[in-house]
Amino acid sequence: MPPRLHCPVPLQEGALLELPSTAARHVQVLRLQPGDPVTLFDGRAGEWDASVERMGRSEVLVRVGSHRAIDREPAVQVHLAIGIPANERMDWLVEKAAELGAASIQPLATERTVLRLQGERALKKQAHWQAIAAAACEQCGGNRVPVVHAIADLASWTPPAGLLRRVLSFDVAARPLQGTRADAPVLLLSGPEGGLSPREEDRARAEGFEPVTLGPRVLRAETAPLAALAALTLASAPEVPAP
């Protein structure tokens, strides 16, 4: 299988294209040679056959081939709103969420969030997470890279409209996630270590978030939303036609 390269620039059959720096480095690390095939995707839909045309010291030129309108995304869109976990666990969460087909990821600062980022540091971290999502899609075959939104404060964040709202909850009255309707796009809210505070969960319920649970086991902050995402997306994954 040819290497897959995320190339977020306009792609057109027959075009001679200089790869963006990240994709070019990938080609050089793999030591590809002129004539070697690659697969390009822009992160929005479908993918293109292509071949290496010329290798330079830092630049790589490819010839874009035909487009294939192949889609490997889940039938149900799931958007994650995540209380940022501590240390590097958010990196792992973003990577696995992209592999599982998350439609978007909203990092949130909550009352119990340990990692506090503002200004330039927050922007750099957002770009870092977006690059992780793109690399995960290169690996797993996803052609739609989930958007990683700018970090927001949960207290002032306005959830997007038009989505079924679910919040992972420790409440004994929470419904099993597997038993809730998911025939429309879902917004899944999950807290950091220790979960959302009672005040935050009350506010989420007031904004239409239905409390749901994954069962009696207590999962880590980076594990719980991924388990919920898998429960919603893998069950709805479409069949992929043969190339």
C-alpha cells in the first residue's frame, strides 16, 4: 500500500505539486524515489493517487493522479468536547479519537483541569494537536481530518446547535450510553481527571446534555471518551467498497 500523505492544499488531477513541508519530510524519511506511488488526501473528502516526480534537498514534487471518492468515516458523526487531561494524555486522546473517526475535538478548560494554557501557548498546543490528528488519519486511512478547535473555557463555551447532547456522568440515574438514540450527529461532553464538578454537570444538563454512563467501571479521563466514541462509531461504520 502506498504511503498516505496529508496535503491540505488544492489538489487537481494532472497537476505538478510541491508537497507541504511535513509531507515532504515524510517522503524523504521513507527514502522514496521518483516514480514511487503515494496517496494524497486534503482532509475534507476522498483521496488522490499520485507519484513522486522529483526529489530535492528539501522539496518534493509529485504528479497528482486520479481522485477516488472513497469515504471511511462512521455513519454517525460524533463531536468530542473534552476536559483537557493532564500531562501528555491529551496527545494520546487526540490521536486515538482521530483513528476512531471523531468528527471534531473541542478541548475545554474546566474547574478540575490541571493543564492551563493561554495565549500563544494555547495556539501552539492547538496546532500540535491538529498535526497529531492529521498524522493519525495518514496511518488509519481516514480521509476527513477532525478539526481540533481552539481551547475554550467550559464556563463560557457555547455548545454548537443541532446535535444530540450527551455528557458522561457518575450519576446513578445516568442512562447506559449504548441504549441512547444515536441516529443523528452527537456532541459528547467528558470531564478531566475527577470528572466535571457538580456545578458544571448541572449547567450541562440545563443546556440539554443527557447524562450517560459506560457502566460501573471508573475509566481514566483519556479512556472514557474514547470508549464512548468507539461504542458510537464502530457500530455505525459503513462498509468500505473495494478499491
